[in-house]
Amino acid sequence: MKKRKLDIGPYIYLLPAAIIIIVFRLVPILLSFIVSFFDWTVLGPGKFIALQNYSKMMHDVEFWQSMMNTFWLVIFVVPISLVLSLFFAALLNGIKKLKSFFRSVYFIPTVTSMVAISIVWKIIFNQQTGLANFFLENLGIDPLAWLAESRGIFQLLFANFGIDLPSWLGGPSLALFCIMIVTIWKGLGYNTIIFLAGLQNIPNVYYEAADIDGAGKIKQFFKITWPLISPTTYYVLMMTTIVTFQVFSQIYLMTGPPVGGPLGTTKVIVYFLFEKGFGESNDLSYASAIALVLFAIILSLTMLQKRLEKKVHY
Amino acid sequence: MNLKKSISFLILSVCGLVMVIPFLWMVTTSVKSQLEVNKGNVGFLPIEEFSIYSEGEEEYRMTLIKDEGDSSYVHLFNENMERISSYKKIPNSSIINKRQFKFHFNNFVVAFNKVPFGRYFLNTLFVSISVVIGVLITGSLAAYAFATMKFKGRDFFFYLFISMMMVPQPVYLIPSYVLLNHLGWIDTYNALIIPWIANIFTIFLLRQQFKTIPRDLFDAAEIDGCNRLKILWKIVMPLSKSVIATAAIFGFIGSWNSFMWPLIMTDSPEKRVLQVGLSYFSQEASAQTALLMAASTFSILPLIILFLIAQKQIIASFASSGLKG
């Protein structure tokens, strides 16, 4: 039997993509570990400093503040976005007329650039000439400082009832809350579309059977809809979490000056590493170390969600 | 039953309005005069309030300097708002207060010419189109190999690629900067295009599609004397039009809207893409609300138009991205 020659054809097809992906993805990913162990600026590598960047991080107050702000963002944005988008998807799934019209309306923010809409939202939250205070004024409510307000939202809320909450219980600043609103608004359309696709995959016979059995709508939701869309829910949960951990443009364009203000209450982790890497200190190695820690957090949360997903298997 | 539907419509309408209010306000503010914005005319209508001095047939715009009971000292302006007379004393009876709609479409021209937005648009278009073409070529070739050919290391490469899709951009951003700096590509189009002309998600998407094409078709084509490349071009691609459109849409929107990468990888105004240029403009003109709104409007307009034309396809594309999750 003739031994077949190695067919190089497939490799030639693979080559263009492989070169780009290896050179501009794999190499940088591996390089990021190396960079984080050196004293590396834009001028090139300095001396080997092992884990110094990581120990510096642990003692960096700004790092912890950015981490905390990022966690606040994720804790608020992910559940609110999930609930709202599922709610809208359920409403859309129940109608026939104007369905695609409403779907498009909710989807517009998803296709528009974060830069342009950040500029718009920044002006909306402007204290003197913004729409937000214009609405409050018409409702007879005192104007707020919005993006310039460093006090926590719980603190502001309780102050209305004359309760003076200590600042460590104050919660995320009102400025960060503004960022949350924009982030939720921007991602809502995408999540709604994903949920709608999930809901449309549920066969109608289940609901018909439940109707015959006399199960109410709310019971049907918890006994049929919720279990059957759980793969979609996990996908939305995971994607929203990953995206929210990487929020950058809204912070860069809406807050400050200085960016991340007031009092650093809107500085998130990706802006923090951008500032370290490309700001005055130009410390690329420290920025790389921060990025890797962020990656580790995202990766472990993803694993955790995957495990939960397996446990809750229907 | 009808009541339930009506409530659904009501909620969807109210929330839909909330979703588009920022866009509505953006457009209405973009045609206001900055003077009106600064005076606190925040609402949705571009209404102007001003005083006019009428002298026989002639009317002049004026600003009040000093009111002395029955007469006032004013500056007078012609229709181009150039001052033609200063500290003129006029009787108060000849002053008329006016309130009228006025659309300052001129804001768009002023904003567009204040910084080289034309250049930014062309840069973005050039980069986005190059990226889409590159992604489709490299993606279909690689997906074709993954989907239809047997070769050593196929699964290894496939899972290597897929696992890299999980890595968030901030991780490879900094070393990419180091790499591109080493190559001398910082502040060039290369830095904006070349690293993005292969996309793992596109390869994955196309591979899924190519796998659904029956093998019999390939065998028949092979008997007819088609080589692999011809099969890809004549059979596989035409059968995959809608997925290719999906990949192109994702590529274009992603490239058009990308911000952090070009912000870091370019310096000079000549290489700025639209998003970066808009960001710099928002710092330079931070007090000029109306101009900023005009610039934001024309920046998102191309994608909104694209969306309105192809909304079914675009929404279906995004929806399909979730089903594999």
C-alpha cells in the first residue's frame, strides 16, 4: 500500500488566520505574563522584579477602590439588566402587532457607539443644562449633582428621612449610579433579544397543558418558563458580567476631570490599568499585572457560573 | 385578554420612550443655539426668546444694556448677528419681545468643520471595510479547513482558538502595544487593521455553517474536477450567504464602534478614527453642548441608517450569537 504524503492543503487554508491569531493574540497573551514580572515601560524591558507588581497591587489603595467600584457596578448592573430584559422579552413575546417595531426601538442603543452616547448622557446629567435635573424640577424635586456627586446613593436616600448614614455604608456614589444607568440602558436591547429568542424556543404545548391543568400565569412562569430558559439566563448572566467588568468608555468620557472622579468613586479597574499603563507613570508592567488579576477574577466567576449551571440542570 | 395586551403595549410604549429619549433630546438639542442652552432652555423644543427693535420697516436684534424706564441703551445686530450699533438709546415702546421656533442646522456644519471630521469618517470607513474583508477571507479559509478537512492538529488549533476567545481585551492590550511599538506600527493604519483581520468568533460561526453543508455536494464537485478552492468559492460560499452577512455585520459594527484600541494605538490627528476624534472633540468643546450633540448625531447616523435598512438581519445576527452560549 502506498503511504500517503502529508497533505499540506489544510494548513495553507488555516495559515492566514493562524498567523494573525498567533502573532496578535496568543503572543500578546503569553507576553502579558512576562511583562508583568519585569519593570517594563514604553522604552522597553527593565530588570526582572518577579512578583513585585502583584505585591504592590495588594497595598495600593487606588487598586482596591477601583476593584470596589467595579464590583458595585457588576452587582447593580447584572441583576437589574437581567430582570428588566427578561420582563421586556416576556412582554414582546406576548404580542404580535408592532413586535418588530418595539424590538428595534429597544435595540438601537446596542448598535450605537459608546463614545457618542456617553457624550449625550454626560450632558443629560449636567447640573445646569441637563435633562435629568429638568425632569426633577418639573416633578418638584430638588436638583441633584449627578456625575459630580461623590456621596453614596444609600447615604443620599437615607438623608431624605433625616438618617445620617456613615460613609462606609453609603454605597456606590451617585456618579457611579449614573454610569450604571447608562450601562444598563446600553445593554438592555441585546439581552432582551437573547431572551426573546430563548422564549420563542419554548414549545407552546407546555403552556396549553398547564392551562388545562389550571396553573396560573405566575405559576407557569416559575414552573415552565424559568426552568426552560435557564441556559439563556446563564448566557446573559455570564456575558453581562464579563462586559460589565470591562467598562471603560463611559468612565473615560463621562466622568471628571479628572477621569474617575469625583474623589475616585467612578474609577473602575480597566480605567485604572489604562491610567497606570498609558498615563504619566507609563508603568506597562503594573498595568499588565492588573489586567491579569482582572482576567483571573472573570475566569473564576465564569467557572463558578458553569458549575452552578451544571447543578441546576433540567 | 384584550386588557392584558393593552397593558403590555402601554408598558412597552412608555419604556420604549425612555429608551429613545436620549436620542430625541440629542437631536433637538443639536439644533438649538448655544445661547438658548446656556439660558436654561433645556426642554425638547428649540424655542428662542429674544427682543427686537423695530424702526419703521427695519427690524434689528438687540441686547439690552441699561433700562431707563421709558427708554433703553441697547446694542443692535443685523441678521448675521454682527453688531452694527453700540449703546444706542431707543424708546422702550419700539421693543418687541419675540418667541419663535428656530432650528440651527448650522450647528452641524460648524461642528463638522471645527475638527477634521471628514478625515475621521474616511479613516473609520477605510479601517472598518478593510477589517471586514480581511475577516471574511481569513475566516472562511480557516473555517473551511476546520469544517471539511482532516489534518493533524485540527482539534488542537480549534480549541486553542476558542479558548483565546475567552480572554478579555485588557489582557492583551498592553502587550499588543509593546509588540506594535516594536514593529514600528504605533500610529499607523497597520495597527488598526492587521491585528483585527482574523476573528475567532467569525471562524467559529462559519465553521458551524460549513458543517451543515452535505458532503455529497463536495464529492460531486470533486468528480466534476473542482479543486478545493473552487468548491469553497462556487458551492460553500453561495450556500452560506446569510451567515457571511452576519459575520460582516458584526465585523463592521465592532470595528466602527471600537474605541479603546485606536485610542491607545494612534497619536496623530491624521490617523484618528471617528470614535477617537469624537472623544477629543468632546474635551475641546466640552462647554458647547449644541455642537457636541450635533457631532454625536452625525457620528451615530451611519450605523442608525444601516440598522434601519437591515434591522431584521442585524437583530437576527445578534440573537444567533446567544443561542450557542
